[in-house]
Amino acid sequence: MKKQRRVILIAAIIAIGIGINPSTVSAEAKTDSGSGTVKFTGEHPKEIVDPENPSKPVNPGTSPSTDGPLRFDFVPKLNFWSNEISDKDQTYFANAQLFLDGTGARGNFVQISDYRENKSGWSLQVRQETQLRNETTKNKELKGAVISFDQSWTNSINDSTYAPIVSKEVIHINNIGETYDLAQAKAGTGEGTWAIIFGATIDNDQKRKDTLSPRIDPKGQPILDPEFNNQPVYQNNAVSLTVPGKIKKDPVQYETVLTWVLSELP
């Protein structure tokens, strides 16, 4: 900014000089050239934005991220809520993403930034490292449980012509340890900051299907999340967990690890 202000100041002095001494204008015209430079240091700032309104910064709380010109800015923490044990096949939905700044609930999303000079493209994948497990209980594993991602779309302040491509099919993680493709930015696309979103609210401006609905307690009252300033909790039907009824389950919390993989394209 200081160098920009200097350029403006020099231009003003030249204009005043011509007015004070018009005789210099009538002399033989002479020209010369100079140069102007500006230098920026450091990385592009890491900022999480509203996936449905990407010009607005938001605060989704803490999340794993990476550094560098090609990086993860945000990845979701999936919570499939507390559910009654059932001997029938069941599908459970993840909590939608909440924010600490009053932003409404959103579909679960990954945010990626690419500020490399070569613009070679990138790919986003996900891998489930273990089945949902709890080592402290009798029935330690939810055998046959499957996490799925649906209703994928992308959003950015950048031109949609350069958007990464997302899968139009539902991604079912049927094989533990296998890597599944979620999005790909071909060479020349995916530059800047992009959200890869699963599901949407009714207010989204891309006419995406509304996948969010409020969680209600047995008395019909909205369930509130104390970790997000007691905001109402929503479920997101675009991210699901199916659990076979035939497997034995205990009244405990089962957990797994999802590894998100961001790779440069050759």
C-alpha cells in the first residue's frame, strides 16, 4: 500500500509542475521511461467462508487444515448423532455444519485453496481407515456399516467455468481402506478457494435440493447444541450412515477415522 500511495503522489507533483511552468511544455518534447514495482510476501491468508455465500467469512470452529499454496482450509467432523439400538437396518444422517458467528446451518463441506503458479489441477479423495469401533465394549465393531456422500456440488467467488468436477453419483464407502474420488480440478481449473459441499439449505442460490431438517426431541422441541451457542441442530440427509440390523450393538459411542486426500495432478 505504501508504494501505491507513492505512485499517486508522484503523479500529482508532475501535474502541478506543468501548471506552474508552462514554458517547459513548449520546449522540444522529450520522453523517458521508468519502472514501478510491487512485491508481496507470505501466503494467501487462510480464511473459511460460507459455502453457500463464499464472499462471507465464517467461523465453523476448529478443524484440521494444511499449509502451502495447495491446501485444505477446512474438513468436516461428522457426527451421526445418538440413536436407539435397533434389530432392523437403519440409516442415520450426519449433523449439518454449524457456525460460531450466527451463520445458519449448512451442508457438510470441505474447503480447498489452490494458489500455485502452475495451475496443474488437483484431486480430492476420501478414505475410511477403520470400521466404526469401540475397543472398550463387548461388540467392538459395527460390521457392514457404510458411510455415504450424496448431493455433491461446488461453490466459490470464482467463475463457475473453472469449477472442479464432482461426482454425480452417491459415494458409498463400502471398502474400508479404499480411496474414493470426490472431486477433480483439471489443469487450468480449481484455482483460488473452493468449497466441495454435500447437501444444501433451501436458501441456496444454485437451486440445489434442500437436504437439511431440524432435529426434534420427543416433546417436539428443537434440539440445541451448546458447543455452537445453543443453535438448533439440523440433520443433513446428504451424508448418511447405514447400519445393518443383524449386527450386535452396544449402547456406546462408535468411532472411525476419515482421511481426506488432496493431490496435485501430474
